[in-house]
Amino acid sequence: MATLSHSPKGPRKRARPPMAYPRTGGEIRGPRRLSPLVLFLLLFPALLMVGLLSGLGGYRRLSTALSGHEVYIAAQPVSPSRSPRVGLVAGHLGHDSGAVCADGLTEVEVNTAIAREVARRLEALGYTVDVLEEFDERLHGYRAAALLSIHADSCEYINELATGFKVARAQADMVPEQSDRLVACLVSAYGRSTGLRFHADSITYDMTDYHAFREIAPETPAAIIETGFLYLDRDLLTRGQERVVEGIVEGLRCFLEGSE
Ligand SMILES: [Zn+2]
């Protein structure tokens, strides 16, 4: 700026460009010096709003509005107060009877009774539960914190080893770490509650390639349980059903709440 006041020595036109340059530079520097202040003034109300919104629980609504996925992510955490969704497939329901015993007891009635009681218990704990049929339309793209399909094994006498339970996840699982943890939780809690042994050696392709695994949303952790053999484990599966239910409920809670 000092050059400006000293430059008018003569009427030479050349003097003007050097004068114009600092002036232009001054105009550029002005806004540059102001910009942090301007930014602060612009951002401060926005930051204040976000702070207030999050304090009021509005941030979740804001993120929900911004992306539909936020709803699912927000529903995932394990606090029952947020009412995560759990899907239970009552094996064979709405389709066929499944295994049939000589006296007419069917697998579907055992599976359904177990699924409904597990649902009642989970709902009492604050979960949202869907009891689904074997080929339920809702399975397509089904989103939940966990999906468990409940089945039971054959009611024919095979040999004395045909006792015990099985739990498996999909072979082509898209969230294998989560589904493995679901399986581990169920194996541990179900074994503890029922006293049955884990029958890992007879997990079949039908279990790991179970149709519902291919229908649900790929981000839904899922497993299938064979609660026992209807022949040798019949007492437990019918008269001792509360231990079966307890084992499944505790297995799901272990996964959903990170409890043991
Ligand atoms: Zn079955």
C-alpha cells in the first residue's frame, strides 16, 4: 500500500500497472484473511445444531433420513430396549410335517411349539420376533439382528448314537464372523441347558445349504438348529421342552447381548 501514495511522481501511464497490482493483491488478501472467521461464523450454528440434535436424540432421526441403512445399523446393537428384530423359522410350518413318528407325532408340531415359546420369551425381554413359516414370503430379503431356523431330526431308530443336536450356518454366509458367533453361542447355551451332546459329525449339506440362507438379506446373521432326534431325544423335545426353549433363548441372547 505504501507504494501507492508515493507513486504519483509523474503523469506516466506506466505507473498505473504497478499501482493496480497491489490494489488487486489487496483485494485478494482481504477475503483470505477473513475466510477462517467467515467459516467459523458459518459452521458455528451448524455445529451447535448437530450438538443440540444429538443431545435430543434427533441425530439418529437425521441419519435415518439421510440413509435407510442407518435404521438397520441402529437396530443392530444388543440392548433389548432398542427392540432388535429376531426371526424364527418354525421348521416345515406351512409346508409339510417334517419327520413323523410311528405314533403320529410330527416334527412340525414340535418345531412350532418350540419356536412360539422362544418367541414369547424373547418378546418378554423386549425383542421384536417374527415366527416364520418354512417358505415364508417374508424370508425374501429378510433383515434382522439374527435369524434362526428350528428343526428336529429323524424319528426313526437309527442307532444309539442318534442323539444330540446340531447347529450350522450357511456355507456361503456373507457375514461369517457374525454367524459363527451365533452358532458358537447356540452350541454352548443349548448344550448347557439340555445336556445333549453337539452332533457336529452329522451336519449335512441340507443344513449348510438351507434354502432360507439364500433368501434372507446377506447381512442378516443366520443359523439352523436341529434340536435333537425325535426318537431318542423325544422326552426332552416334548416333555422337557422348557430346557430346549431356555437353551435357544440363552444362545440368542449370548449373540445379541454379548452375554454368556
Ligand atoms: Zn426338519
